[in-house]
Amino acid sequence: MIEIIILILRILMVVILYGFITWIFIIIWKSFKGTDRVRSELLEVTLNINQNNVITKRTFRRLQITIGRDQNCDLQLDDHTVSANHCQLYFDKQRWWVTDNGSTNGTLVNGTKIKSPLVLTSGDKLYCGVYEIELIY
């Protein structure tokens, strides 16, 4: 009789162990799928760049966009009023943000100079030197 109880307990322990291992794999799988979901929800952003009433459109689909005069910037603005690494747009917590990178003339959003990272909404206008950049997403 005791042998049967021990056998049942062993089988129960094996079932619990396999259930636990399966649960761990499911959690890991969902975390990987969650990463893909965040990437698929990454908003595509279009920047309408206006300089002297000449509008150029650039579309980006990445987590961050650097804006400045330097040739290594994602969006290069060729004017002496723009700093080499003027500002940065980045996607975090399902929203687009902007931060000034210590530019000489500052970065303005809808006409107001920013002092800390700021959440952007579609239609907001950034001002980097003589450039007006409208965000559309």
C-alpha cells in the first residue's frame, strides 16, 4: 500500500515539475512576443521640414531620430542656426518625445523653448534654428 502512495506522489511531482517548466517557457515566449508587439506598435513618424516655405517630407520608423547640422545625424539641417547635434526625438512608452541636446539656440515646440524632455503629439511643430518641423504620426 505504501508503495502505491509513493508511486502516486512521484508521478504527481513529475507532473508538477513539467507543468512548472512549461509555465516558464510560456512566460519567456510571451515576453519575446511582447517585444515584437512593441516594435510593431512603433509609430511611423513623418517630419515636414519647412525652410523658407520650401517643405520637404522625411519618414522615419525607428526608436530615435537625431536632428542637427552634423552629417551623422538622421535628419541633417544645413544652417548655421542649427547646432551640430541639436535635438533628439525618441519613442518611449508608446509616445514620441523630444529633448534638446544643449543646442546654442535651443529647441522650441509650438513656439515654447523646451528645458526638459517633452511628449509630442501629431501636428506639433519643432523649431530648430530657421527650420520649422511638423510631426505627423
